[in-house]
Amino acid sequence: MRGPWISAIKRQDQDGKKWIPSKSTRVCSEHFHQGKPAHRLHKANPDWIPTLKMGHDSASVAGSKQRSIERYQRVNERKKRKATNEAASALLDFHRQIVDIHHVPEPATKEEATQTDIAWDTELKLLTKDNQNLRKTLSEKEEVIKCQSFTEESMKDDDDKLCFYTGLPSWLTFMALFNLVSSYLPNTGKCKLSAFEQIMLFLVKIRLNLANKDIGYRFNIHQSTVSKIYNRVLDVMNARLSGFIHWPSRASLRASMPTSFRNFYKKCCLVIDCTEIFIEQPSDLLARAQTWSQYKHHNTIKLLIGITPQGTVSFLSKCWGGRVSDKEITETSGLLNYLNPGDVIIADRGFTIDNYCRLALSEVCIPPFTKGKTQFTRKEVDWSRELSIVRIHVERVIGTVKQKYTILQGTLPLAMVGNIDELGTGEAQIDKLVNVCCALFNLCPPIVPLD
């Protein structure tokens, strides 16, 4: 608008040059028909630029400006009449619709009135029945959605469902775990799942070993989000549940010693065995060689697990490649730091660690060897039988842990194993996973009977 205003004013400086207004320049209201300029978008308005008392108006120019004013007024009048007519037409149409809806022709006779009432009653009954059917269908759908969801409401009254998806025996056990872990989970706006649902997602993953895409469909999130939540909850649980894998005192062990141990191995503090977990074949040749197991004929992760006579996991070694021997894992596991003089360890034949245990003034009991013998003596047969009765419990525990958390049964992807170079340090992802699975197992009732 600046250019047209300067042209309309037609002012020159004292030296005859074109006048340029400054920031403080103002135009008097007497130069406008309505006492003020029109909006900058209303170019048809005569007051779009100053036109009155400009000092250079001729008769023809004045007449032209007057015609412009009259033309602008006529246009405004036509717009007002058009808007009024459209509003009146819309109001009339609305009134006709209301009349048509509420207009019910009066019956000519009493018989017609009765038939009309019967028709209305029939229609009302049909609508009522449809409404009831719709409510019933909605209730059934809500029940199906509730059963298929992983919310707190769908779990707290169904211990069978909870045990199937989490491996935990009861709602009280789950809530104890939830209260221990939930406050340490980051509750950011980026994650649409609550702390309860994040813990459920993690437990469902390790319990059923479902694919991330499957879990994503179940929880209505992307599969990349499933992986992020899994790693996040794994770190928190590994830190919070580390105290559940505990080496008990000698007094507490002997006070609750099961009968099967009390008869023959009163001084037993630990039953040990090694277990292996299948993993994908690494692309690196060195890592492939380190994880190859001659016993399983597969790439595996190997670790030492020790249980108390009561059947709880009390010792876990760091995870190693499947190539490492049982004896080497035991001697590098730090087990010697927990043994007291006079303690007895029960193991399989592969654990030839007598010299290692003597350093702690303890003893290892393993079945006798047949090397150099044609057969066992009666004493060796009885000893082997007695030993197998109690040694079988560690195999039962390992089997139960893998059955309860089936992620340890399948072939783990390398992303869930972690860096192969970190094996033996205790910092790999697989170390955290095994620790959490065994800690959760310790929350369940023991599998070794007391009597």
C-alpha cells in the first residue's frame, strides 16, 4: 500500500525530487470519506488510499471519485441482500424439515388408529431386541479383548493365565516383583506402554520365546520398540534381582537339609553342573571356533550352575564359549571364594577338581570311573547310586529353568548374546539373561521335597 499512497499524495521535496515519507509521517483523517483508511485487502473501497482535499483534484477527478463511492455502496448493498436471502431460505428449509418429521397424519377411523398403535409397538419391540443383542455382542467383544490383553485387570484374577505368560506361580509373587522393579523403569512419554505392560512384555518374551513382530502385534507397538523395551527391562531386572541368587550360610543349609541329602551328604553345600545354550553361528572365524561345542555339535554358550540341596540356584559362573571344558569354567568361576573348610560339592565325572577344592579344605564327590577296571565293586555301585539320587536335582533344576523360560531352549540370535569378546567377563547380554531367568526361578516353590 505504500506506493499507491505516495502516488495519491503527489508531493515533492523542495529540490523538486520525489517525496519519500519517513517512519513518523502521518496522513490526516480528513483525507478519507469515513475518517479512516480501509483495510489493505479492500481495494474497491474508496478509502483504500487518501482521496479528499488532496490539493490537486480537478472536476473530472472529483466526479470519478464520487462515482467510485456510489459503486462501492451499491456492491455492499447487494452483498447484504444476498446474505439475508440465503439465511431466510435456509431457515425456511429447516422449518419444512421439522414439519415433515413431526407431521403424523391423523387416522381416519378408530380401527386405523389401533393398527397404527400395534405397528408402533411391534417396531418398539424389535428395536428393543436389537438393542439387547447389540449390548450382548459388545459385552462379549469386551470380554474377548480383556482376555487377549496384558493389562493388570486381565491378570490379577487369573493365576493360570499369569503363570502361562510369566512363569510366576501367583499374583502376589508377580506384584512383589513389580514393586521391586517398576520404579526403576523410565516412564517417558515416548513409550506408550505402562511399567506393568513393559514387565509383562519382557516376561512373555523370555517365557514363550516369541518373535519381536508377534509381541509387537500383541502389544500394539512396533517390533523395534519391543527390542528396546526388552533390553531396558533386562538391565533393570539384572540389577534388581541379583540378590535372589544367594549363597546361604552353613547353618541355614543344615537346618533345612532335605531328607535325601541328610542321610548321606550332610555337609553338602552345592550340587554343580554345566549347561549349554545354542546360539547362531558367528560370522567371525575366531568367535565361531570359541563357541563350537564338540559335545553338542553346535555353536553354544556354556556356564556353570550350582544349586543348594534345597533346590534353589545359589551360584552362576560367567558365560563362556562352548569350547571351554567343565574343569576350566569351574576353576575360573570364583567358586573357591564361597567354600568353607569341610564343605562338600557334588558333581559329575567331568569335574576333576579335587586339587582345586583342597585349596579351600573342601571336598568334591563325583561318581567313580571305570577306567582300568572291568566292573565296579559293590561299594562303588552303592556309592554311585547314592550320588545319582542327589545329583539328579541339579539336572532337574536346569531342565525346569529352560522349560519355564523357553528362550534358553531355542537358538539365541547373536544380538541377544552380546559381544562374543565379552564372554567370560560377565558383562555380555547372555549373562544378564541367565541371571534373570535363574532369579525368577528362585521366586517359585522349590522342586526338591523337604521330606
